[in-house]
Amino acid sequence: MVFALTPIVIWEAGAAYIELGLSLFVLLSAFAAMEYGQSRDQRWLGLAGLFMGFALGTKALAIVPFAIILVLLLVQRVKFAQFRWYLLAAVLVGSPFYVKSWLWTGNPIYPFAYRVFGGKYWNTSLADAYSDSQKAFGMKEARLTAGDDLSMVRPTGTDTSAVARVRNIVAAPFEMETVPRIYYDYFDPGFHNHLGFLWFALPCAGLAFCFSSRHKLSLNQNEVWLLAFGAGWLLVWSISMQYVRYVIPMLPPFLLFGVSAVERSTKRWRWVVPLFAVGVLVQLSSTLAYFGPLLPDKITRATSKEEQEKYLVRFINCYESEQWLNNN
């Protein structure tokens, strides 16, 4: 429910992006890997690999969670004879997309890593320009305030010191709420690019309750798995491309960890339940306040071919060319 109330999730449900599908497959893969940790049944690792293969075929970004799950299995001292089923299933199911890209362009992850793989239909200047555009998101050496954001000040430069990088990693979850413009399309700001506050508040509350209950970190195996998985992915995101849309697939692990830890705390503190309910209502009210007025028009477009055509003509500047291509 909390995931469905996240503004950017609702917005992407009506956009031609694929993070929601990626979120589904990655979460199912993580669940299967976690189930293996409980049962030690190798079939769960095969299933984890199958779902991760679907994720890899959905988007190259899935290489990150694919690697993180592999690292977590190695940390758990899972032998190769077991986790090979994860690798085999993921590679077999996910590889066709990369093989096709390699045969067509000479680069299996086109257009990324051009300096490593090279390839057709791309060149060094385009690769550098694309890389710079990726690095333009997020906070840089000098921090911006909410006042700077209102004044349309934008972070400049691509070089960031090690100290600033650590600071930006720690501050990113908060700054995606206070200065969200720099983590999204800078010229298309709005409420729709927010993650809400529950995705980060719930895990923090869960950790706080665990520390308070016994004065030590008392998490079960699945909670440790979810937290390590989400935190590892967020770390990679923080030091690579700080684009808020790429955080969407990380939300379910963080939310599930937070809800699990908070739920266990309710056995000791009953006031946690109404506090959690208030948080959900706050996010629900703000989300509905923004998306509610837009709902009638969206329903009309979804059910009327005539309205769909009007919308495409109005907002797609190359629609006439696309129609010609389709017809010819």
C-alpha cells in the first residue's frame, strides 16, 4: 500500500518507463533467495535466478541487484555448487537481450560503456555527452539549499571530493525531499517526482525501535537481508547516477524491512500502530491532493480513442512522423 501511495510510482504507472516491472522481478528474485536462506532448498536459487533473468531482460540496470544478491550469497558462504543455479538461470533467461545488442551494435549494454566495448551507431563525443548528462543529477561539491532550488540554481561540475561524496550519500534520502529538482528532470519539476517520506522513515523507525528494545541490533535473518540488499543498491546509486526514478525498484526492500521491524515493535509499544497510521494518512492525503483532480481526465483518455488521439497530437511533437512510419 505504501509503495502504491508513492507519488513517483503513481506517475510512472501512466508513463512509458519500466521501473515498475523491474521492481516486481527484482523483489521476487530477492524473496526466492531469502527463502533459500531459510530452507536451503536449491530450487529456490534457481527460481531467484529465473526472476533475475526476467529483470535483466527488462533493463540493464538489473545488473546491479543481480550482483548484490550474488555478493550476499557469498557472504552467507553459499558454495558455488549451490549458487550456480542462480547464475545459470539468470544468465540463460536474461542474456538474449544483451546478445542481440552485441550482434546489432557491437556493445552488449549499448549505449553504456562505449570506451570498454566500442560499437556501431555511437562515438566518443556522444558517449562523453551522455555520461556528462548522467552525472549531472544529484548534489555536487557545493550543497544547495531549498532557497537555491527555488531560485533555479543548479549544481555545476562533475568532480566531487571523497568527503563530499560521503556527505552526499548520507544526505541524499533527505535532499530528495527538500531539493527534488536536482534528482529529476531539472526543467520538469513537480510533486510527481517525489518519493514521499515513508520509504526512508519506516526503515529508520524500525532500526530505532530495535536499538531501543534491547540496546542492540536485534533483526531477524530476512530483515538483515532486505536492509543489506536495499542499502547496497542505494550506495551504488549514490556513487553512480543519482536519478530519482532509478530508486523506485529499491523502495519495496526498504519498505518491507521497515514494516517488518516496526510491526515487531508494536508488541512492546502499542502507540506505534496509530503513529504508523498517521504517517500513511499524511502521505495518502498529499498524494490524493495532487493526483485526485487529474483522475477524471486520465479515465476519459483511457476509455476514449478520440481523446487519446487528441492527447497524442497535442503533446507528442513527432507524432505525425510516427504515424507516417506506421502507415508506410
